[in-house]
Amino acid sequence: MIDPETQAGWAPENEEEGDVDIPLSTRLSIADTLTLGNAICGFMAVYFTTTGVLIPHLTGMDDGGMARHSAAMAVILMLLASVFDLFDGLVARKLRASAMGAELDNLSDLISFGLAPAYFVVTWGMVAQDANQQVSVVAAVVVLLAVVLRLARFSCVPMRDGMFQGMPGPFGALTVVAIVLLELPFLPTLLAIIGVAWLMVSRVEYPKPRGRLAVAMLSWIVLSMGMLAAWALDAPAGQRLLQTGCALQIVLGAMIPLFATARRVNTFRDNRREARAAQLP
């Protein structure tokens, strides 16, 4: 039957639920499948961090090599999750996206870029010799809450076209992990992690990865995977490659807000000049 006010169909009250077909809008699309791949990668990152780093340390079976392999695998999985996150948006824009797409994307991002890096920070606080476990847990909670708040704001607040407000979750998660892997003293590491969490909930604008920027981002992810593999396999200069990659990730995380702030200041100045010029007789 048709409701004359909405012109939409409605089912009789006595119709059984089993007779109603699943609407097309709730069926998984290709983009949704990529999004689920993102979630799986995040969960597996937690798995490798637990079984290869945390449990061997707690049981006294850590020989160094296993922890290095597992830590590298966990970070590679987070990088792979960011690849899925990059492509599910591209595919959704090119092909049909289901009504569940946005919700699935937020839930998957919470696992891969909220829970996984926060758990990585907790594990670092338990494994590193100079770390404080309780303070590390607080830092991990700050990272997790920053991702939760950022995802909630992204769903509710309209953004300027082509821009994100706050550091994107994948970039923030990888920067947090890079800070931990760089093995700085505890206090600088802690402050840097909290700084990244603040950037994720800040109003600093970041460009969305489209076109050349998406290609550059994908290239950087592949290069980072290669550096992690070299470090995990204890290749010559593998440690130096890892430190270089982590340092570059942190520098990028610091430079983008500076450029964005400088651009906003310049735009503000230009607007003021135009306003003054318009007021002149």
C-alpha cells in the first residue's frame, strides 16, 4: 500500500518479518568488503602484538627476534588497513555504496586506528625498560578517546569539501606507532603521543587523499612496509631504515599542521586586506 503523504510503500502490520526481503541498501557492496578488510587487519594487529610481543615478555620466552617480527607484522597490518581505508572510499565514489558504508567505515577505523595503536602503546608500556605502565595506559586511553571523538565529529559536523578537520585516523595511528618504534626516552615519547592525540581532535585542516596525494600516500605506505620488513628480517641497515622511516613519519605529522596554520593565517590576512580595500572611497 502507498502512504499518500510520503508516497512511500508500507507493509501491513500483520505481515511476518520472515517474508520481508533484505533491502538493497543493507546489502554489502564492494566498498563494504574493503572496509571489512580494514577491520580484520586491525584485529590481527592486536593479535600479533599480544601473541608475539606481550605474552613472550610476560612468560620470559622473549628472544628479541620474535618480538621484532611480531611488532613489524602488527604495524604492517595497520598500514594494510590504511590501504583498505583509502580504497574503500575511492571504490564507494566510483561504484554503488550501501547505506551501511559510513557506519562500517567508522567501526572499522575505530578498531584499526583506535584500538590497535592504543593497544600497541599499552604493550610498549609493559615491555620497554624505562616505561611506566600506568602512565602508558593513560596515554593509550587518550589515543583511543581521540579517535572516538574524531570519528563522532566526522559523522556529525559538515567539513569543507576536500578537507578533514583534525589529523586523519590512519595518519595519526601510524604516527603514534612510529613514535613508539623510534625508542626515544619515555617522557618525550609520552608527550609526542599525547600531541598526536590532540592533533586528531584539533581543528587543523588536512587534505583528503585524492589524486596525486593518494598516489603519494600509497607509495609511502609501500615504502614503509619495505622498511619494516627489512627491520624484521634483521637486514643490513634495517634498524637505520626503520628509524629513518619513523622519523620521516613524525616530521610529516608535525609539518602538515604548520603548513595548514600558515595557510589559514595567509588567508585571514588576504581577507582583511580585501575588506580594507573595499572600505576605501
